[in-house]
Amino acid sequence: MGAEKRWFFTLFSAAFISLLFVLLYSISAFSSSKPFPSVVHYGTHHPPAFAYYISGGRGDGNRIFRLLLAVYHPRNYYLLHLSADASDEERVRLVGAINAVPAISSFANVDVVGKPNRLSYMGSSSIAATLRAAAILLRLHSGWSWFVVLSASDYPLLTQDDLSHVFSSVSRDLNFIDHTSDLGWKESQRIQPIVVDPGIYLARRTQIFQATQKRPTPDAFKVFTGSAWVILSRSFLEFCILGWNNLPRTLLMYFNNVILPEEGYFHSVVCNAPEFKNTTVNTDLRYMIWDNPPKMEPHFLNISDYDGMVQSGAAFARQFKRNDPVLEMIDEKILKRGHNRAAPGAWCTGRRRWWIDPCSQWGDVNVVKPGPQAKKFEKTIKNLLDQSNLQRNECQ
Ligand SMILES: *[C@@H]1O[C@H](CO)[C@@H](O)[C@H](O)[C@H]1NC(C)=O
Ligand SMILES: *[C@@H]1O[C@H](CO)[C@@H](O)[C@H](O)[C@H]1NC(C)=O
């Protein structure tokens, strides 16, 4: 009898506890229910959207996450690439951090490359990875107008509302590519040497090989070089990737054996294609400080450079050290971004309290509201596209 009673008691308490769980679960599911995503509209009657490719190596997961939040907007698309030297654990951690942001998990517009590429410094594996990213973004999403290449050491100097607002009045065929055919010292040191990137065919990471022989500068096409940091139109990328014309492929084969091909590939394709050579704007829209003569990389920017950056009217700046205090300044003064939160825009409707993320609730995501940095950026763009400067933009 005693045993039976005990058995009843156990059964009863188990039933009670499970009921409690069901109740608690339904309460928590109700209170944390995500707002339904507002409908995203694309096309010429709406502000333009951007497809961002952000890449980095081992240990860059946190920086990539921070940069993603700084350039996040529900209408854009993002493809993040942690190269093969980063561990799968770091990749999984990045995915976890992304999914914990309510807007990102609701709009599902951020992807992380699951099978990463091996990237060799200065070799062709990086241009291969960029082309792959562009191909994925073209294939998955039809709404975006421009492809933006960023690295983990970059940061924006304006909000996405600013960028989209200013680009609303720009022809969506334009390609922002800093370029020149005046090769200078690069002709003998970058264009004529023949290199092979082992990242393309060896599983371990090694340096690029350099052949002892040099080759003549091409004369079947004109070589252009410039900044690796490009903003490309959708139509130009379709031309590069879908491949009905042989030019993009021929140049890719040639640039496979050039040092730092990302400083010449898109530049040479766009300027040798009659249907695209009138679409270039000669700028990379980045703020960088170089040594004279330039070293391989620009200076690391810090607090002393803040005013210069803000006044520059550039869209992005590079490069920054991990968690440099100046990034905190940009977050606070330009992006109004809280720790581990997306940079707010007109789409965020949550109340601004320190304990509430304003972007955990949203309204119409198709409306953008420019802030003070948009004025400076607009001036930069107007200046670049001014009649008196058009010649500067031509491929020559
Ligand atoms: C460039 O030239 C083509 C004709 O070759 C023309 O259709 C196109 O509108 C021009 N684009 C710009 C941005 O001027
Ligand atoms: C910022 O960097 C420059 C060199 O690039 C250096 O001279 C300056 O002292 C740095 N400023 C701070 C606040 O660290």
C-alpha cells in the first residue's frame, strides 16, 4: 500500500511539473514571438540594396561580426567568409552570434561560407574567392544593385540609410573602381613577374612561388591597376561571371599568374569591354592613409585620424586594429550603435532605452532616413560625377 501511494505521488508530481513546463514554455514563446518581417521591396522605385562580401582569416570572427552589425540593413545581403585557416569552431561561433540578432534571424539575409577557401596573401586564390562570393550572391538574391567588397579590418563611415539614400540618385550601371593604365613601378614588379598561388592546388598554406623568368606586358589588351576595394554593379558582375563573352575568362587566366590580381582584374575587364568602359567612376570611396612611397598596406587608423575620416566624405575606411578605440567613436557618434547591436536606421522602431535594442522591433524597411554623414558623402559623389570630372573617370 505504501509503495502504491508513493507511486501515485510520483506520477502526480511528474504530471504537475510537465504541465508547469508546458505553461512556462507557452508564456515564453508568446512573449518572445518575433515581429513578422515587413515586406522588402526592390527595384528602381525603391532605394538600392547592396550585397556585401566580408572576408577574414583565423581570429577575425569577432571583427567580422562587429563589421556586419555596423553595415547591417534588412534590405541588403551579406556573405561572410572566414578563410580555411580559421577553425570550424570559430565559424560555428560566428553563425551562433549572427542568429542571436533578432532582425538577422528574421530577415535571413546573412550567410556564412561553409566550405571556405584557402587564401594566400598576394595570390589568385583571393580573386577566386571574390568571384565565387559574387556568383553565390547573384544566384541567391535578385534584389541588390551593387556588390561591395570589405575585409575584416574595414569599417563604415556612414549608415546604410545614408549610403542607400545617396546611391538612389546614382545610375545603377556605375562601377566604383579606382584605376589607371599608368603602371609605373608596378609594370616590372607586379605585371611582368610570373607567380603561382599554391592556395589553388595545395591543401596546406604556403607562400606564392615566383618564376625566375618575367613575361612581356600584354598587348592583346590594356592592363589597368588600382585599388582592390571595389563597388561593382550587378550588370557588370553578370558579365564577369555568366561568361557569354570570352574577355572576363581570358583575363582571369592571365591574372591567375599576376601578383595581387585583385588590384587589376576587375579594372582590366571593365576598361577593355566596350559595353562597360563608360561605367567607371575612378574612386574606391575608401579613406586610407599611405606612406610615401606606399608600403603593402595603408596605416592603421586611430583616434588621431577621426576628424580626417569624418570630413573625408568617404563611405568606408581602412585599416583598423582589432577593437581600436576609434571604432567605439564611430559606433557612438556616427552609427549610434550599441554593443552587439545592429546600427539603427529608419527601419528600427523599438524605443531608445539602454536596455532595449531599438532594432529588435521594426516597421517599413523600405524607407531610409539619411543622417549628417549623408551630406558629406553626397558631396563626394556629386563631385565625382560632375561634368568637369567626367574625363577623370574614363579608362585611360
Ligand atoms: C555606355 O554606353 C552604352 C553604349 O555602348 C550605353 O548603352 C550606356 O547607356 C552607357 N552608359 C552610361 C552610364 O553612360
Ligand atoms: C595614431 O597613429 C599615428 C601613426 O600612424 C601616431 O603617430 C599617433 O601617435 C597615433 N595616435 C594615437 C592616439 O595613438
